[in-house]
Amino acid sequence: MDDHREDFPVTAPLNNRHQQHQDELFTLLDSRLYLDVPGINTHHPVATYLEGTPLVLTTDKDKTSAFVRFSVAHHLVLGRPSPSAHAELVDLSVFEGYRYGVSRQHAMLWRSADDVLLIEDLGSRNGTFIDGQRLQPLKRYMLNHDDRLQLGELFLRLRFESVRADTTSV
């Protein structure tokens, strides 16, 4: 059975906002509303996430830290293995996810129909954060290249592998 949750718009504001107008909390993409993180994701434009683009999750501890490489065709769960889990999983055990409070089904990554990468906290006990801002459970938030994610007490950096820093000036 196909999962059609992608078609549901996200319309809830983040908690702890800095006195912004309601209209500034959202970005309209292809006639759908997805929750943006003003003051966080505005430091770089929303990057298009095409199917098959490799994503890399790393820790910020040191340059030799573990990493996970994957891509999102439609959706993937971020979490830890479970005998009863049937969804495709990005296993965060390589980062000692259990030790840092990562739930078995902690968050879901989605690739929207308009090629935007989204994250949704699945009601995890210890929460999901983008650059320090806690996400409301079961709401979808846009992700960008180089965002800092926190799942429980596990701090990760998300990189779109095809995104290159342009150091030349015109």
C-alpha cells in the first residue's frame, strides 16, 4: 500500500520564535506549505534534493568520525534497528545512537514531490532539533545542505554530497 502522507501540508509554527509575523514562518513550494525554520535555514537557500543525490551524516567530533551515506527515494526512518520495523532505516547505531537517546523510529526523512528534503520527528522521547530549534512531532520541516541535526543527544551534520562550496567570486 502506498503512503500518501507526502500530500499533507505542514502548517504549524515552531515553538520559541523570535517575534516574527505568522506569514514569515512558512515557505510556499509547489502550492504546498512546508515548515521553514526562519533565522536558521535563511542563511542558505533551500537546496533542491533530487532523487538519488547522496546524503552524508557525520558527527562534529573530529574529521575521522564515523559517517553514514544514503539517499532518499521517497522516505527513510532515522533510528536504530528493531525486529518489528518494516520501514527502510538509516541505522544510527554506528554513532552509538542508543547511548545518546535515539529512538528506534526517531525521525523520518522525506523527499517531497517538488524535490525538497523534509524531516519529521516521529514522536520520539528525546526530540529532534535543527540547529538547536526543537521540532514539533509529526510536522515536516525543510532541511538544507550543512544543517546541524540533533536526535536526542546525538549531534549530526547533514550534507548533500553533490553540493559544492563556491569559493570563486564573479
